[in-house]
Amino acid sequence: MRRKLRMGMIGGGKGSFIGAVHRIAANLDGQIELVCGCFSASPENSIESGRALFLPDNRIYTTWQEMIEKESALPEEIRMDFVAIVTPNHVHFAPAMMALDYGFHVVLDKPMTFSLEEAYRLRDKVRETGKLFALTHTYTGYPMVKEARLRVIRGDLGKIRRIYVEYPQGWLSEDVAKENKQAAWRVDPNRSGKAGCMGDIGTHAFNLAEYITGLKSTELCAELNRFVPNRLLDDDGAVMIRYEGGARGMLVASQIAAGEENNLFIRIYGEKGGLEWHQQEPNTLLLKWLGKPVEILRTANGYMSSVAQHNTRTPGGHPEGYIEAFANIYRNFALTLQAILSGNKPAPECLDFPSAEEGVRGMQFIETVVAAGYDDSRKWIKLIE
């Protein structure tokens, strides 16, 4: 197919953090162009945001319903190919369902929906329509995370015994909802859903552990906390997890870890050795062995696997960061969609991006961790299905 894919966007207007990230990531490899959008629930903000992105007025919409309907009525050679939905959680489900019903492919920010019931319905709609769907669990896009997954799955570490994943942030250590738009909706149960910290960043940690190990969680025991006075949703928590095959895990997520920025990291231990990866030093993967020195693997070297090389852009020593990881999801989605639209079979490495199935897993985690987290009996609860 000799053209760029045409993307529409719902959300991500003036004052949004994640909208700009999506647009930069989608544009990074020259496979995608933004052609239309409804950027805000405020018509004025949507129009202003669209004009700032140099879109023509007739492709800037004031409601997402209008956008999907009018885009579907355009000639095939003009209308958008897919829509990126980058709204708060309570505005994920309805536009995604409508877009799929109108024949559009979807990229959706995580967590997938406001509730688990919505997640099941959206997953079923993806299956029913056969449209391509990607969920932006950013951290699975890093080259060294791809390398870690390959080495675990092929058995380098032996049978996995123990998984530790931590995600501390400090930006919600105080009540900043009144002056911070990004904080306001995340601490509001009417917009965020049942979970705060665990829905926002705990789902990333949960997804990262399952992605690298290939193991599904089966049961968990949790404690959730609300440290900031009058906060309605969790801002901190710890979760013990039992995985299929007997592995045991510990997940800690906090947005009141004062002084921390975005310190996501993971350690995995098997019978033969372990590995360690830090998001704030993403080019490095540590491999640790019984009776042998630690191996330090670095992005873009010849010893890296083909899947890591596929997701690497820069020569060794040049950081592959957050935007590049985000862009890997968009690029793999784009290459897969281009192959489908051309009648070809996508290459296996291009199919490596989070899907609706991972979205459901994330919502199952949220539902279960909230059910367990405020129960002082500290019972083990099977992952809710």
C-alpha cells in the first residue's frame, strides 16, 4: 500500500498530556498522518486544537459521534482508516464501540474501559467486527523489554519462580486536583472508575509482568491505601500475586512516593538466573546467573534478538526512550494494518502489540484488586472473570 494510514483522534486537545504523546508517536516513523479529530468535549477547545494542528475546519468535529458518522460517509480514499481514543477512562467504551460498528480500526489508551463489563463487551465487539485493535501499554514497546520477554519465554532463566514489579511515582503526594487537570480526573471515581493508582499505573506493572513472563495471574491478595485526606480512590497499594505454573509475584504501585518521578522497574527470577530492567535506564537489561558474573545487555548491539532489533531505531549509546516505545506500538499496528489492507499476511514481529485480550486482563486486575484491597481479612481472591 503506497500511502500513509489516515488517523482520526478523539480527545487529546489543548491541555492534554497524552494526546501530544500519541500524535508524536504515530508520526515518528512516517507511516501515519492525522487527518481529523474531535479533541475535546468543549466545541471551542476542539476547534482551537484542530486548527493548531493545521487541520481543515471541515475535518475538525465538535462531538465524537459526529466525527465517526461524517468520516464514515466520506469516500474511501479520503476518510480516516482508524481512530485513536485518548480520553479519560469513562469516555473509552462508547466511542470505541461506535468506531468498530462503523468499520474503523481502533487504538485505545489504557485501561481499556471504565468497568470490567464494558471490557468484555468491547473485546467481543472487536472479535465480531474483525477490526484491528491496539491498547497502548507503552512499556511493552521498549527494545529491552522485548529482549527480556524472548529470553524468558525460550527458557534462558529456567522455570520462573519469583516476579517483583514496582511502579512508584510522587506527583499525587498532595491534593493537587484543583490546579492539575491530569490529576483531577484520575482521582475522580466518576471518570477514572473503581481504581485510582492501581488503574492508572498498577495496570502497567501488571501488564509488564505478564508480558515478559508469558504467565497469567490466577489469584491475588492486596492492600490498597488512600493516604491523602479526602481522596476517594487509592493512591498506593501492594499486591501479592500467584501465577500459573507456581510462580509468585509482588506488585507495588504508588503515586504518593514523594520524590519519585516514573520509577517503573521489574525483576524476574527463575531456576537458572534472573533479569532486571528499569524504565528510567531503558537501554540496559541485566541478566544474573548462578555462579557466573552479571551480564549487561545494551540496546542496538549485534547480540540482540531480531525482535529487539525490529523495535530499535538508533545506534548503540543513543537512548531509546518513552516516545520510541510508544511509537513501536503505533508502528507495529500500522505495519499490520497496511498488510491487511493490501491483502497480505502481517510479519510476526509486527503483530507484537497489546490487544483487547490484554485490555480485559487489565480490567480483571482492577476489579479483583479493588475487591481484595479494602478487605482487612487479606484473603486470596481468584482473578475475577
